[in-house]
Amino acid sequence: RYKPGEWARIFSAIEAELGEFCFLFSYSQFTGSLGPDKLEENLRAYLPVFDGVSAYNFSMDGIQVQRTEVKVVSRVMRDFPGKLFEGGIFSTYTQHFSMTGMFVPLSKGWRESIALWLAADPDSINLTNLFDHYENSLVFPCYEREDLLLRYLELELCKWRGTAFRRQKTPELVLCNYNSVLAGWQPLDFEVLGFPVDADDKEVRVAVELCDASGKVLKR
């Protein structure tokens, strides 16, 4: 609710009493229905007062909206070289516990969000709600899910930094599928991700079987 000048007075009072702070603001407060022009206007108004901008809690309206927002923020930040730019990979959600949020298409949103933020070249990246099973609506903790998210992030960060990726000696494959599907209404989508391996033979054959409750194979 405060204007930039009001924030400046607040920051001065805080730092006069408690010492120097680093104040970032979340640009998600300026997104939604405002549009890219209003987002840029607000960024340019608040950045002279704040120490930088954070993408914490940025848009969950899909990767195309995210691309538009990041493009605007990246362009504005080039005019503020002394300010901090914190990105935020936010596509870790399954359906939100409040029945809002983004329906993640297997690992696609995660992979595209990582690529989007590494291309933006921020000063830092935060991973929001990565282990928050409650807010991710996970009835039971799914550590395989978190292993995949962190392993794929490791792969992309190694490519980004030009460092060696920790390769396994045997095929490292991960199967992703939805944990809830309405048969006959929603597609039975799945994907198989393969990581680089340190082996001479890199060929694999993947088979998926659909079984009934007794284990009888209905479709292969």
C-alpha cells in the first residue's frame, strides 16, 4: 500500500535503529491483470528506493505469462546495475491446497522455468515451497519427486556454470506420471527422463504396463 517515498522513510527509520538492511520487493505485487506496461512503470518507481527485486511468489498463470514478466523485469534491471535481481523457480506445485495454483504438466513446467531463469541471468535464484508437502497437496511425502527436481536442477546448473555433471555408471531413468487420473476423461500421460551416464552402452528399452488390482497386465 505504501508509495516509494513512504518506504524510504520506513527504511531510514529501521536502519537508524537497527543497522543496515537489504530490502527487496516481490514484483508479483505488480502483476496479475496490470499488464507488462504497468509492471515496468511500477518497477522503475520502486527500484530507486529498494535494494532490488525478488521473483518470490511470481505468477502461476503458466510459462507464457512468466516469460512476459521475466522479459520485462530483466529489461528494467539492466537500467539498475547496482540493484539485486533474485529469480524464483516457482513451478514445483501440484494442485494447490486452496484449489488454486497451477496444474503442473509432469516435469515440463519445472524444466521450462529453470531454462527461463538461467537465461535471465539473475544474481540469485530461490526455490519456493520445494519441500512443503502440505501446500503442494501431497498426501504423503514423495521423495522421488524431490530427488528429480534437485537432480534436474543440478544438471542445468552444471551446464550453466560450465562444470562437470555427476554421471552415474548405469542408466539413470525417471518415470513421471500423474497420481490422479479420471479414466476415460483425462489422458494417461507419462514421461521418461534420462540423465547423462558414464557408460559405453547408453541404449535402453522402456516398457510400461497397465495392470489391474491383481497384477494382470491389461496393456503393454
